[in-house]
Amino acid sequence: MDLTWIVIPLGIVAGALTTVAGVGGGLVITLALAALWDPHAALAVTAPALLLGNVHRLWLFRRDVDRTVALRLAAPAVVGATAGGLVTAAVPDGPLRWLLLGVTALAFARECGWISPPGRGVWLVGGGLLVGVLTATTGGGGLLLAPLMLAAQLRGATFIATGALVASSIHVARLVTYGGTGLLGPAELPVALVTGLAILLGNTAGRRLRPRLGDRMCHQLTWIVLVGGLLLALLGLGRS
């Protein structure tokens, strides 16, 4: 299946969504591609694309990074992403689809208040490690990264900028690990490049939209992401 034209609108939506709401774009595009393609290919293609998108987002908000929090999260997250990338290459499609569904459902439950988010004194190192593992295996680590950064008192542009720095570190580790295990090869790079450029367009649009929407609308978008993520995960599961 030629996904080149499909990933353009997906990438724009993912970039705008993450820039506006601070979370969700990576999971949405991964779940959508997993439903249309297969989960291994979806994870492989999104690694370089999301790296490009997050580096661009980091540049847009470069003055707002909280370096202390970013370091405490990024260092263990890279370790987790490397380990998760090695595991992903060995997991069959069926269990990987269930894992995608499970992580999305947990994120939805946390947002509904059925699962308590981390407290203010959350252990950032342990949380960062888990974010890395989840991002490499399901693409859903960003939905755990968000409450970790909120618990560290990050808000607004600082929230976006610090998340972009941590995510960039994770996607570098994913890129290296997927490439080393053969999960990412020359066949996936054209789609990944188109996806990444589309995310850049979404980032730019999201930055312009964010001040106009306000905090309440951004939070509502997070809910839409979670509901849409559940539907996409179920759709992908139905293909297994």
C-alpha cells in the first residue's frame, strides 16, 4: 500500500495536535499507520518522522526548556527506548497490537480519573525510563510523559519545549535501535521523510493556533485524542 499521500494529512494533524495540546500526535499517527499498515512498520516509519517534528518543535520553543527536568527525564528515557526497541523487533504483530490497545486504554483511564496521576514528588528517573520503553514499543510514551511533566510543575510553553527535548532524545534512540535490528530500512525512509515534513507544517500551524484556542480547548483536544486513539487501536486489532 502506498501511504505517501495518506501520511501527509496525518502528519499535519499530529504536529498541530502535539504543539497545541502537548501530547497525543505521535500516538495518533502510530495507531493510524498500524491500522492501515502493520504495527512494526508504523513504529519504524514514525521514529525518524517524529524526531524531525520534535526537533523542529524544540527549535520553535527553544527559550522555554526546563533543562533540569529534561535531563532527569531524557537520560533514563533513552535507556528505556533502546531496550524497548530491541523488544519490539522480536514481538509478533498480534501481541504488539494488543499492547498498543492496552497503553491507549490506560491513558484514557488516567485522563478520566480512574487511575491517579503521579504526585508532585514523582520519581522522574523511573518515569522517564518507562516513557522510553512505552514509546519504543507502542508509540504511547508521550501520554505518560505529560503527567510526569505536569507533576514537575511545567506549564504552557515550558511544557511543550521540555517535552520536545525529551521526545527528541527518545526518537534518536529508537532510530538507532530500529535501524540496528533491521526494523527500519531504506524502504521505510521515503514515507518517513514525507511524514516528518508534514509534521513540521503541523507544528507551525499549531503554534499559531495555540494562543487562540486557550487552555480549556487544548484540554478538550486531549480527550479527543484519547477517544480517537482507542478507536484506532481497536481498528488495528481487528486486522490481526
